[in-house]
Amino acid sequence: MAEYKDPENTILLELKDGTVVIELLPDVAPGHCERMKELARSGQYDNVAFHRVIDGFMAQTGDVANGNMEKDFNIRMAGTGGSDLPNLKAEFSKLPHDRGTIGAARSQMPDSANSQFFINFKDNHFLNGQYTVYGRVTSGMEHVDAIVRGEPPMYPDRMVSVKVAADVEA
């Protein structure tokens, strides 16, 4: 197994082209980090589509209710749901939405984030202070860059699997 600074707060996101390593930031957004780990550990993120991928902006995924491409998948519904867990309180910080950061997707209401998240393709500082930043890609950003674009994509890519590094055996 690879060496990670904090395996309990490291997410291994498997995409079609390889593994994306995400460092969670529990000191900044503990609720959002715990939610991502809970959904990863329960397998709910596996096979979930990237339903909104805007070139030069971000790739959005995480609709565990409607985005599972192996279970009653309808691309028109993907992005409209969350998980069975309660919505999260916003955990805004001074961390900027830089390339590779993970942001919590939500509706117009600040405390409506649930399971969906996005990965920034570039610095998107106009989002600063409006969306919770709770992680950053530390390796594998080239795999994120290769995600199929579209709103929604005609043939969407998916999160093949999502694991907490501490749970992965050598």
C-alpha cells in the first residue's frame, strides 16, 4: 500500500484511467469529511456518474440516490438527489477554490449539501466563501482532467469505486 500522511482522511477515488488521491481537510470541514468517508465506506459512491462536467470549471458527482449507473440509472435524474442522511451545515472557510480542491455541491440554501461534490478543474475563486471546501487532489489530477464533459454528458464517466485509504489492505 502507498504511504499516505493520514490514511483515515485520504480518499482513493478510482476512475476509468486510474486512481485520484484526495486529502480530506477535517480541521476545516469535519462534517463534510465524515460524510464523504461514511458514504465511501458504505459503497454508496461506487458507480455514481459525473452528471455535470463543465470544461474549464469543474466535474460534479455524488448523487447516490439517482446517479448509480448500475441501478435504475436515468441521466436526467442524476444530480437531483442526495443520500438518505440529513443535509449538512455549511462549513465555509477562507480556503480558496483552487484547481484540484473538492467542494460541496448544494442548492441555493447554504445548509443543503448532502452527498454531491465537485472537483475544480481550475482556480474558481468566485466560489470562495459560498461553497464548503473539504479536500484537495494530491495525485491523479490528470485522471480528473480526462472526465467526459457535458451537462449532462451523453456517455458519462463514473466513480468506479471510492475507498478510505485506511480501509484498503496491501
